[in-house]
Amino acid sequence: MRRGVRKADLSASLVVFLVALPLCVGVALASGVPPELGLVTGIVGGLVAGALPGSSLQVSGPAAGLTVLVYEAVHAYGPHALGVLVFAAGVVQLGLGALRLGRWFRAVSVAVVHGMLAGIGIVLVAGQVYALGDASAPAGGFGKLAGLVELPGRADPVALSVGGATMVVLLLWGRWRRGSGLVPAPLVAVALAAGVTGVLDLDVRRVEVRGLWEAVRVPGLADVGRLAEVGVIGTVVAFALIASAESLFSAAAVDRLHDGRRTDYDKELIAQGAGNTVCGLLGALPMTAVIVRSAANVRAGARTKASRVLHGVWLLLFAAVVPGVLGVIPVAALAALLVYAGCGLVPVREVRALWRVDRGEVLVLVVTAVAIVLGNLFEGVVIGLALAVAKTAWEISHVQVEIEGRGDGVLVVRVVGHATFLRLPKLLDTLEGLPADQEVRLELGGLRHVDHACAAALEGWVEARRERVPGAVGVGG
């Protein structure tokens, strides 16, 4: 490897490490698990997924996009079950990659993906607003939104001030290109919050540190036995599919940021699966490719996958040598960081673009997001996919009825397009509105597709008309 490449990768790895450190801790706390488990996932994302082929510059770790689902799983099945859930999801990802199904994730409706991110962002922001004021959040997305009315009376003003100041630093430092290019905004904001609260000895809740090895928990046989539960299986599938989709969509975005080697989607899916199986064995959070860290990696000048592996090394050294540093970080500062990240998940620009092109896609996006907020992540995505399929079926099932009178008094009726059950009422209304005393020539040669419901309905209409007026209908190809 050339010296210039080695230097560029080393520099980029330090930048990614500084971006990943506060995010790993913040995502873990928002997921309801010890902060060290977020660092474990970041380490595995660098050392395992980062070393495997797939996407050369994409960086993996714990992601805000899975926070809501992990939080629900931890509260439903307990923190001890998290490892086996993540392990099983990794095995599913390995199977999907081995079957070369990675490319099929690109066929998922963009509106559903943006709706999923919007729903996650709304729930994440609603939950972390409580943490800004050191207050406990109600359960469920709707409960979090409804409880915001009573939050001002429950929030600790000191913690709220720390969180608000952190948010201001995130916004201002992120807009200063030269400063954010040298030191990432998340690190500056969190470090300043920790420094100010320490110097002033402010009474705010701080991150509780147990130690890296104490937080790791290998799943036992009792945990593995829970995979027989229907709810657990559904959660595993949700982990696998959503983590895979987020990783592969991130890969597509990262590929547009550089001119190097393109992502092999099947190999990347296998790399993500391998990483999640290791995370599961360690009882850590699930991992995905993260666009924030990946973009930072590319912009910092990374040339090879060495940068993402090295970022895992720096996380490991930090967690092993100076874990106590985490104990000075205010929870409100990390909550501000996640509110900032959650707002970034809401695709405002994409909604505007879709509104100009196809307002039906905006409907799919909104319904998906609302279903996630009112229900849960898995149900919301399923509803969104079903609506997207129904919308597509409706759009492609165009059927046109052309009526032309001939000189001999015969009406020629041509049915053109795709005759499906979705357009059946319109088709039958047109046919039944034809004059009852006139001979009809029904031409079906222009139909490119006829489903069983329409075929049966057309046959029934012809037979019924012939019964009323024998020989009144002729059918042509």
C-alpha cells in the first residue's frame, strides 16, 4: 500500500472514530441498554464487517434507525434476550446474502423507505426530548407525542439548558465548514457539555459506566429457546430486513459520493450478517451501515477499507483504556445529539421532490410513517409495503373501453389495456350501459392482461346479454 494511501486512511479513521464515539453511546442509551454495548457494536462494525468485502468505504455500527425497534424488543423480551435476537438476525442476513438476494432490496419502494425513516425519526425525537430534561418517557410512539403536553412541568431546567446548549453547538459548528472539517460537530458539542457541567458541577444525570467486559453477555440456552416464540421470530425478521435495507440503501448513497469500487450488494449483506452474528454472541446492539459515519469517512479522504477497520481499533482502545471518560458525559447532551440525528432522518427534501412528481408516493410515505408512530416499526413497514403494492397494481391496471358504431347498426366495443379486478366496476358499468336493443361486437384483442375476475365477469356479461337478446353479442380476438 502506498504511503499516501496509508496516511489518508489513518487520518480518515480518526475522523470516523470521533464521529462514531458519541453516537455509539447515545444510540445505546436510547435503546435502553448500557452505553458500553454501543461501543461493542461499533468495534465489531469496524473489525469484522469492516474487514470483509462488500463496500470498501462504508462504515458500520449501531444506528439511530434501529433504536426504536431495539427499545421495543428490550422492553418486550428483556435485555438478556437481545443477544440471541441480533445473532438470529445476522444468520438471516447471511442466508439472504448467500442466496444472492441483496440486490432485491433495491426494489423496495423509495416512499416506504423514506416513510420508515420518517417514522423512526419522529419517535426517536419524541422520546429523546424527554431525556433532554432528565424526564422518563412514556411507552409507545403515540404516548410519547401525547405526553409532550405535560413535559414542561416535569423537565429539569438545568438538564434542559445543557441539552439546548448542546443542540445550538451542533447546529452552529456543523455550519462552520472549516471547523467541522477539523473536529466533528458531535464530538465538540458533547465534549463542551461534559466540560461545562464538570467545571460548574451541575446536578444533571450522567452516563453510568460499568466497564466493557462487564456489559458483554453471551446468550445462554434459555435465551436460544425463546426463538420458538412467534413474537420473537417476528422481531428477528424485522431486525434482519430493516438492518439489511438500511445498509444497502446507505451503500447506494455512499457509492454516489466517490469514484472508487462500487458495492457488491450480496457480499455487503454477508458482511453485515457476519457482524451481527458476532454482535449477538456478545449480547450487543444490532449493527447497520451508517450514512453519517460513511459520509465522514469519504469526505475525510479514505481510500481503502483500512480506515473503517482502524476506526474499530480506536474504539476498542478507548473502551479498554479510558472507559471512565464516559461517566462525565451528561445524558441530556447525548439526547440532544440523537434529537439532531432523528431530525435528519425525516426526509423533508425527498417529500417535496415526490410531491412534485407523484403525490401517490407521498401518501405511501405518510401512511408508513404514521403507522410506525401509532403502532410499531414492523407493522408500519408491512402496511407501507402493502400500500405501495396496491398503488402500483392500481396504476398498471389501466383499462379503456372504446365504443364505435358501424353503418350496419352494430356497436363495436374494444377493451384495451390491463383488465384486473381493480378496474372491474368501471368496466362492467360501461358494458351494462350499452343499449339493450342493439347488436354488439366485443373486441378483446387489445387486452394485454386479463385476470380471472375480469375474465369471469366478461363471460357472465356476454351470456346474460345473449339470454336477453339471442345473438346480440359477438366476441372477437
